Amino acid sequence: LLFEKELKFVTPIIWVVSITSSFVVYFMNSWLPTLLIESGLSYTQSSLTTSLYHLAGILAGPAVGYILDKYGIIACVSFPICAAIVTAILGFPLPALMLTVTVFMGGIFVIGTQGILTAATPMFYPTVFRAKGNGIAMGIAKIGSILGPLVGGFLMTQLALGQLFWVNSGVIIFAALLFLILGIYSRRFFATRVEEESTNKKQEGPKVV
């Protein structure tokens, strides 16, 4: 069912985006506190700044929902693009205030990027197996949750901590491209679905009361 008709193209993209977005989120969860401490913040300041990152994620949810409903998936591509920029900036030495502001913006755009997928995935699947489609995508996303911290730990032996965030930025750019492809395809996908539903209603004819 997950690979019927147009879904044979949509489902794999959703799965890959699920993995990459979870990779980015859990990478940030694992390595952001270390970055903050190495930047000169105390443990208390690091904890507060990390909490600010997640607080920003709360604000991202309604924003993503509004943009997705009003403008569609393509407009939401602005989130991973901004997330890539902010994450790359975190790889450079920053003053404490600018670092805090950048982390806050990172929470909005990085966590917001994952929110796009959570909100958009059910839209692609018919009601009869919508929960299954969304549930499987969420399960597959855990691959990224595992890889994010592991890859970061491996790269720490090869790169400076700031450079890890540049690598993470590259992963986000890849996710942005996939979101763009999904957004462009979604226009044809939903147009085809509306056309099929209209045809089915015509074939059924008027209901007899």
C-alpha cells in the first residue's frame, strides 16, 4: 500500500528525509552542549542555552503548521535552508550573546524542519492506512537518531568540533533538496488525488435519499 501508484516515489523520499532530519536533530542534541562549553560557557549557562534551543522548537511548531497549511511544502523549504546557515555559523567562534541568539534560531529552524515532516507525512496517505504510513516513517527516522551521535563521535577523532557543525550543515542542505523535490511533486500528487476523487464521485452518481 505504501508504494502504490504515486506513493512509490513519495514514500522513499519521506523515509530518507525522516532519517536525515532525525540525524540532524539528534546530532545537535548530542554535540551542542559540548560546543557551548568549549566556547567558554559554564555548565549552568550551557544547560540554560540548550533549554533555549528546545524552547525555540516549541515556537517553530505553530509557525510550520501555518506555513504548511497556507503555502504548502515548498514554502517550508525555507526552514532547512535557514537551519543549514545557522548550523554552519555555529561552527565559527562566536561571542556569548551571539552564540545564544544563534542557538535559539537553530532551535526554530532545525526542530522546525523535523516538524514539517511530522505535519506533512500524513497528508500523502489515504485515511485507511494513514497511521501506518506515518508510523513507519517515524520508526525509520530512528535510524537517523542513532547515526547522528555515532557519526559525530567518529568525526570528532578526525575534525575539530566546529567543523562537525559544518558537516551537519551539509546534511541539512541535502534534506532541503529532498524537501524541495517532495514539495514540487506534491503539487502534482494532490492535483491527481483531487481529480481521482472527483471522477469517483461522478461514477457513483447522486445519492438516493
